[in-house]
Amino acid sequence: MTKAITGQVFHIIHGSFVDGHGIRTTVFLKGCPLRCLWCCNPEGQQKTPELKASLSRCTFCGNCLNVCPPRAIAITSPAGEKKIEIDRELCTNCGKCVEVCYTGALEIFGEIMSVDEVHRIVAKDREYYKRSGGGVSIGGGEPTLQPRFTYDLMKKCQADGIHVAIDTCGYTATKLGRQILDEADLLLFDMKGMDDEDHRRQTGVSNRIILNNLARVGEMGRPIIIRMPLIPGFNDSRQKIEDAARFLSRYKSIEKIHLLSYHQFGTIKYTQLGRPYPLQPLAAQGADELAAIQQILESYGLQTQFGG
Ligand code: SF4
Ligand code: SF4
């Protein structure tokens, strides 16, 4: 018997309108090679499962304390107010506490699923895809970090007539990772900036591999939507936007640039995962600044839209 190909999945969302064309089912995979300072999906960064604690839901029933093998949970009352505390150094993310937490205060991000299991779930939405021109989007995290799983899931969906979009940071140097980018029906490709030094400081990795991959799929004429987060003071100066526009305008298969304006919606997730938020709060761009960015990109013949 052949072994089933499995992956670490942390979320499946039905009915998304922002992950490609039409109505989509989006599969989120664990693990990302980048550490963008502004990341709003920190639950996707680590490859392994992670305990999330929404402590406002805790009723202090104490169930979790009794089942935690390494005794990583404690109820404390530092300033007379009860608090549940998780020692992340001790926690092994085993998930035993989640099974007895009936309020939903504790959850585990990350579940091992097979290609067939995920395919069965996403195929149920086939009618929505047909009617809306939608399909499945595979993101994360970074889907090329689980290349075998992502490739097999993509091929199984495509063989079944389901359109597949890959939401990628573009940082992959493996043969199978590149094949995923080359054979996807649509790429939702993140573009964080052209300056390599900036890129290293802000994401933890060089942008060389990313830009080479983008250039390759652009030259192949693969359908691409660029996603560009606009981080105040990081990648939004006139010069930096012009550099990006000059590069992107070479590739005619880029359908659109989705501009993602700065927000801090992910901050709470860092607290829930017991991690500090890596970026000091920044003042978001005003409407005039955003319009100027859009105008620069469009002056290079690129189509833009905010959101998505
Ligand atoms: S996930 Fe396991 S180790 Fe971590 S707090 Fe819960 S029971 Fe304890
Ligand atoms: S089981 Fe859930 S609700 Fe009960 S103390 Fe633990 S975290 Fe709080």
C-alpha cells in the first residue's frame, strides 16, 4: 500500500472573494521561510502545530491544568485579577488541553491532513466554482514549503477540472517548488520590494530567489496577480514604487496589482500565540499618498486595485 501524502493545514475557508477570481475555497498551509515584520498571519509561520489561547474566553474551570503533561499551564492572579498563563518553553503543543477546553479559549493551529481529505472538502464547493469562475486557492504560510503536498493537491484538483491559484511569497529554490509556480492556473504573487538590503532587514531573506521566480513565470506568460503590501516608511517611497513598477511592467501576464494598505489587524494573534508583535505601530498612509502610489504604478501601464 502506498503511503498517503500529508500536509500541515491550519485553516480551510469557504466562500472567499479575495484569493483569486470568483468564489474560492482557500487552504492555508503551515510554514513560511520569511518573517515579515508586518505579518498578519503569524499562525502560518511555523511549520509545526501551535497552541493559540484566546484568554478572554477562559472561565478558569481548570480542566486544562489537570491534563497538561509538562504542567505548562497555570492560573495566576498577579494584580488580584485571575489570569491563565502558558509557559511556551514547556508547552509541546500536544493539544491535550484543547480537548477539555469547552469554551474554545484554547485551539491548535495545524492539523495533518492527506491530499485526498483536503480534495474531498474542496470538491464539495464545485458548483460555486462553476457558477462564479472560481476555484481553490492554496496559501499559508507558504505553500511551496510543503512542495509534495501542494503539488499533489494542485494536480488532483486540476485533473478534476478545478481551477487552482497558488498564493506565494515566491521564495522557493526546489525543483518541485518551481514546478508548482510554473503549473498553477493563477499565481497570487507577493511583491515586497526591489531593494535586497531592505528585503533582508524586513523579511529575513534576500529577494533574489523571489525576483528570479517572478521573472521566470512572467516570461512564461503565466497568469499573475501581484499582491503588494504598502508598509509606511519601508517600501512606499516614490523611488521604491517606481523601481517595482519598472520591473513589473516587463511582464504582460500580470493581470493586476492588488495594493494592500497597512493595518495592524494581526496584533491580537501574536498575543494569542504568546509572541511579541515585531513592528512598532506605524502611521498609515493617507488617501492622497495611496492615490499617488496608485498613479505611479498605473503610469507604467499596470492595473491596480486596493484590497484582495
Ligand atoms: S498543548 Fe499540551 S503541553 Fe501545551 S499547554 Fe496544552 S496540554 Fe500543555
Ligand atoms: S480549560 Fe479553557 S476555560 Fe478552562 S481554564 Fe483552561 S483555558 Fe480556561
